[in-house]
Amino acid sequence: MTTMEILRELPPNWKQITETFDVDPATRVLYAYFPHIYNPTGFRVPPALVAHERVHLDRQRKDVVQWWQSYCDNMRFRLMEELLAHRAEYVAVCNHPGTNRAQKRAYLVAISKRLGSQLYGCKIRAKTVKALLPAMDDPAVMQKVLDMEESVPFNDGSVT
Ligand SMILES: [Zn+2]
């Protein structure tokens, strides 16, 4: 069994990432590359973000190279992976003792904006993410919301 570590360095596929995404190495971003989390800027990583990255690591376990290839090439794949990871992040915040309803709501808004932003190139609206994340335990709800999203013009998967 491999133990996950948070490493203060660029991920092994940094070249592939920069060829696909417009990322600045100085930006506070985490990268999951099985079996480790890469934190190039060394910022303090809150538990909710570890929960997020653990979802990616778990899904990369079978074939991390293929996972990253799909993540870079296929916007739909990327969107689904990020919805699952953001969902886990949101649940971690909700389960943290002492988090009140206002804080949960504010966090949901913040991560919905993040997933709806340029960072992921997913072309999903923040309000759709906001509706989707709390309902993801129900596959019918998830399908319905994603069907709704079909009406939004998606790009061809390129993000640059
Ligand atoms: Zn992610």
C-alpha cells in the first residue's frame, strides 16, 4: 500500500499540464498525480482540499497516465472528475464540526464559481454546479442537471 504524501514540487506531468492549461507555477494550485499530491507553491493545504485531491488519486489508481490524458483532452471527462472532487470537498466542509449553515452556503458558492471559472475550462455555469453538488447522491438529479447543461454551448475541449 502506497502512502500519500503532499510534495512541494511540480507534478511529474508538468509539461503536459502546461501544454493544455494556462497555468502559472506561482499560482496556488494542487495537482494530484497518483500516489501523491503536488503543492508547488507550498501553501497550507486545508483538509477539504485533501479530500478533493484524494478523489482524483483514487480514480487515477488504475492508470494515472491514461487519466491525465483524458483529463487534458476531454472536457466532459474533466468536468465529471471535477464534479466528483468538488462534491467531496464540499462534503468535507459540511462534515467539519462547527461549520454553520451560512459557512456551508458560502463555501458552496465559492467552489461553484471556481469550477465554473476559466481554471478548468469546463464551460459549466456556477449556478449549475451550485445546484448539482448537494444533489449528487441522487443519480437522477445529476442526470437531469447535466441534461439541462447540454443546452449551453460547450467548446471542443481545448482550454487555451
Ligand atoms: Zn480537481
